[in-house]
Amino acid sequence: MTIDRFLLLFLLWVCLPHFCSPEIMFRRTPVPQQRILGPRIPRSDGKILHRQKRGWMWNQFFLLEEYTGSDYQYVGKLHSDQDKGDGSLKYILSGDGAGTLFIIDEKTGDIHATRRIDREEKAFYTLRAQAINRRTLRPVEPESEFVIKIHDINDNEPTFPEEIYTASVPEMSVVGTSVVQVTATDADDPSYGNSARVIYSILQGQPYFSVEPETGIIRTALPNMNRENREQYQVVIQAKDMGGQMGGLSGTTTVNITLTDVNDNPPRFPQNTIHLRVLESSPVGTAVVGSVKATDADTGKNAEVEYRIFDIITEKDTQEGIITVKKPLDYESRRLYTLKVEAENTHVDPRFYYLGPFKDTTIVKISIEDVDEPPVFSRSSYLFEVHEDIEVGTIIGTVMARDPDSTSSTIRFSLDRHTDLDRIFNIHSGNGSLYISKPLDRELSQWHNLTVIAAEINNPKEMTRVAVFVRILDVNDNAPQFAVFYDTFVCENARPGQLIQTISAVDKDDPLGGQKFFFSLAAVNPNFTVQDNEDNTARILTRKNGFNRHEISTYLLPVVISDNDYPIQSSTGTLTIRVCACDGQGNMQSCSAEALLLPAGLSTGALIAILLCIIILLVIVVLFAALKRQRKKEPLILSKEDIRDNIVSYNDEGGGEEDTQAFDIGTLRNPAAIEEKKLRRDIIPETLFIPRRTPTAPDNTDVRDFINERLKEHDLDPTAPPYDSLATYAYEGNDSVAESLSSLESGTTDGDQNYDFLREWGPRFNKLAEMYGGGESDKDS
């Protein structure tokens, strides 16, 4: 124990009995027979005052903390005025720490503390005291409370909540700038003495910082502290109680102070001149020439630099100025560029303007290096226009390219054939002239997009491509035609001037002034006429009164269509006009010449049903006839008398062995015997057509007319094969006048042949062969 602390305890030990009563007296409540316990006090009026008996008369007990004696520390004494000193009373103590921390002598009422007491743990204790009759155990005084208060001594040093503090202050701050405040606490009683009065002082960190003794605020003590010279400082602060007097307890803490940066330094280039190199072929906008960097002693945003030349980018991470190519470079035109680069701080603190301008400049010299450049065309693209009727071999235009290098090289031109797959164009490799190698047709392709390649002969890898657009101009080389296929009919009851069809035309050409068509008839027609509407349409009108479909079922009307461009083109389109039966409103009812005269009251559905029944019956009849014919043919093969001599002739485009459908002689001699058309065996019919009954000429009608009708019928037959064929059958029946047509003799007795039949029918067979495609080679068949 220090001498100061010993003296303090001694003074407390000596003085406390004079200020505090160590004894608490039990006093009873007033009763009718009051006893005078105290001295008599005279009054001014002559009467005598007596102190009346009251209950407990309390004073606090005071106990010194941190008692270090070997015996129990005496606290005080309880005493009742009923105590005669004969040991009949018993004192009882209860409450905080009774029986453990505090004990009482049952007979004397003396209270002692059994161990050291720390005020910082508990500043006072509340207990209850009672006096009872030891024999009857009845209380002689009512129970009441009293307090034992612990007197403080300076046994706790000031402590800081943190062992190490971290703080910062801007560099170049003025003297007295507040940095941070530190506060220490003392567990001693601040209301008693100076045990808890703390004074702050600085042990380390002078002369840069100071501390206020009463508040603990740390302030700067030197002006213009520069972060670039020193950034970190360590300051030790002491807190001492007892007002900082000798004998007081103390505690310390450490404060790490960092000087934060301010923009007090301009950027500086390390060199006055910087040399860079770049290839002349460097692409614009992306090619990096090099970088320049101005250093700044500041940090963060205070060190951000902005560079100024024609095209420079600041790299945020490294704060470098990246120089890029802004315009195309050409070694042949300029080989050296001298630039002045300026670096300036982005964020300037106005407080430090007095230090001078916050920028610096340097000279950058950029040398352009030569490279072997590809050829350069005179244009970025070419457009040539040419008429579609231009002759093959004509030059349509010329592309031009040059070698930009100082040592010029010869250029070779070629076409990219992926852009001209049909090889319509070609190019002269020496002079770049484009010419036509195949005829042009604007109607097939109006534009041709070509690519021409120019390459150096000495270095073919150096090549350049250019787009060439060829536009084909129109020439009036197409005649107008009908816009659509017209299915035209005229009613039998038509009147003159009646409109039966409106026609229009189209033309593949595209004249500058637009299309203009003219319509007219190829010849004067007594039945119909054409009226031009002068709007590229025309009307077909009737010229006579009434038509008869039984006499003529179809009319062919040739219409001439002309354009107005040069040279004028025209074409003839033929309208097929059917004659049909119509009702009173002009609605078509039937166009068949063989139509039956049906009652007028039948509806369209009924007519369709009747036609379907007729078609079904005809199909059944045809099938039945075909089966019957097959059955009759089998015995003819076995019978020697019914064997037919077939003459089959094939040309180079014949149908093969299956092409045996032909006419026989019996048919030619008796045309009326044919009532149905035989099904062809050389093709597979897609649909079964209804046989038509062909009107036959009377027996005396010339065979040529019959053959013409059959020829027309076969020409219109959709089941006819797409090739020429001729198959004829000659049948020699019983009792034939001509007997046999073969080269062998017929076996007659006289051996004479009747050739009158051959002389009569020979030319007709030859004519038949010519009409069916046999030609001169088949006349012998």
C-alpha cells in the first residue's frame, strides 16, 4: 500500500467516529405513560419540554471498503432501551448479507463485517434489525431497516473502452484541427473526493499532436503536415485520476492517426519528350499507338489525370493516357507527327491554388512505319447501267485501283465467281474493264451484284475487294399477253352489242412512261367485236342476234394486243367462246351440244343427280362391252380363218410393244360400226372418261372426212400418249373380195390377185400415216 493511500485510510478511520454514530438505539413508540428518556429542555415561557419516546432512531452505518485487517471489521452496534444488560434480549439481523457478510452479537448487538468489501461491486446494503425476548421469543421492539453505506477509496485506475483507436485527419490541416476524442472511465465514486476525476495527457506523438486535459480531444499541433512525407502517426494518451495529482492511478491507450490525401500536388511527366512508333496500316479508332503517363504524388481521385490531344483515352486503373489512331495514316504522305500532351488533375482543391497550376505538358513524337498496303480502288463502290439488248463482248464499265506504296506494284483484276455463278460477266485482268460474256435479260434479273478483286502481282496476298452493282435497263422485247386465262361463253339468246367478256393484258417489260396496251381483232369477225376501253382493258361484244350451240358450239376469236413502246411489240391471243343455253337473266345453264331438252322446272340439284345417273350407266355399259370383247377375242386366235394380219410400224419415238392401238380395215370400210372409243392399252388412265358417240358420216361419206374427225378426236383426247405412234390392223373377213393383202399368194387356182383394192385404199393409208406422225418412213407399213 502506498503512503498516500495509507494516510487516506488513517484519516477516514480517525474522522468517521466524529461524524457518524456507530450505534443505533431502539426506542419505543409513545405510550400514555411516557417516560422521560432525555434531558429536560427549558423553554422561554418557563415550561419544561420533555423528549418523547419514539420508534427506531436511525443513522447510517459507514464502512470503509477494501479493509485489510486480520480481524473482522467493526461496523456498529444495535441497542434497545429495554436492554437491562441481563442478557434477556436477543438481537436478530436480516437482509443483504446478513449472517454471511455481516454478523451480529446476539447479546451485545455488535455488527461486524466478515470480509473485505468492494464498493464498486455494491455501494450500500439494506438490513433489518429486531430485538426479541430470549425467553418468550416475542419482539420487544418492532422490526425496521437500516443501511450500511460503503465508503469509497481510490482503488480503480481510469480505463479506456478501446486499447487502440484509429483516426484520420486531412494533410495540410491548420494547427488545432480536431482529430478524435478519447474518453476514459473510473469505477470509483465520482461524488466522493477526486478518486474519479480524470485528467488526460499525451505521452507520445509530440510535437505533431496535443490533447485537451479535461475533454480528451486530440488536435493537430504542427501546421502543413504533408502526407507525402509521412502518412502514419502513433499517439499514446494517458488518463490519470485524483485530478492528475501525485498518487493518482492512471491508464493509457494508443491512437493511430493517418493523414488523408488532399490534392496538393500537380501531375508531372517523367520526360520532356516521348517517342512512339505506329504502323501506317493501323485501324482507325481501335489501334493503340502507345501510352503516356504523368505521375501524381496524390492518391485516389486527387491523382486522377485528364490528358488533352486530338484523341487520347485515360485508363482509369493505371491513370495512363492511351493514344489511339483517329484518322487513317499514310507513310507515303507523312512520316512523323509531333504532339503536345497536357496532363491536368480532374479534381482540383481551390485551397491549394497558391501552389501553382495543377497540370504539366510533354512532347510526343510518333513515327509512322511503312507497310506493304493492298491496292486502293478509286471508289468505294461502282454502279454501271446497261441495256438488256447489249451485245456480248461489249464493255459496260471500268474499275480502277492503284498501289498506295512508294514502290508501286502492278495490279491484277479478277471477278469473285461466287458473285457471278452464271458467268454472265468477265473482266480484263490488266485494265479492269468489265464486259458481257452472255446475253442479258432484265426480266430474269434486273440487278447483278458483283465483287471485283484487285491484287498485287508481286504479292498476291495483298488484295482488296470492291462491290460493283450492274443495273439492267429495260428494252421493249416482250409482247403483251392476256393477264389470265379467260373462260368465255355467249348465250344463245344474246343480242347485238351485248358484253360477254372484259379482257386485260400484262407485259414483262417496264417502260418509263408506264404500260399502254391497244386491243383489236386480227380480222373482221361477223359474230364478235372488240371495244378498247383505253385503260389497258377491252370489252368483247356480240355483233349478231342469237347463236345456236347445236350448229356451232365454240368460236375462236383472235385478239391482237400491242404496246406503245419502241419497237412496238404485239401478240395475238385467242379467246375460246362457248355457246351456252342461258336463262332470262343471262345465267349459263348448259353448254353441251347434246344437252337434252329437260323440263324448265327442274332445279340445278336435280339436273346434277340426273347427269350422275347417266354417267354411272354409261360406265357400266362400257365395262360390260369391254369384258364381252375380251371373251370374243380368245377364239379368234385359235381360228385360222379369223387370224388378223397386223401391220405395226414404230418410229424412233414410238411407244414400244404396248403401242398397238390402231384402226383396222373393217372400221375404215364400215365407219358406222364404231360406237364407242376403245380404251388405250399403252398408258394407265387416271380417270375413266365417258365414251362419246362420234357422229358418223353416212355410208357414202368420204373416208377422209371420217379420218379427219377421228384425228381431231384423238388430238383432244387427254389420255393420248406424249409421243407419236401408229398401229394399224388389217382384217380379212369371210368372203372378202380382196381376200388377202399379204405379199403371199392367196392360194387361188388361177393365181391372179385383185389389186384394185390396194390401188383404191393405198393412198388413203399413206395419208393416215402422215397424219399420225409416221412420216415418209412409215408409208410402206
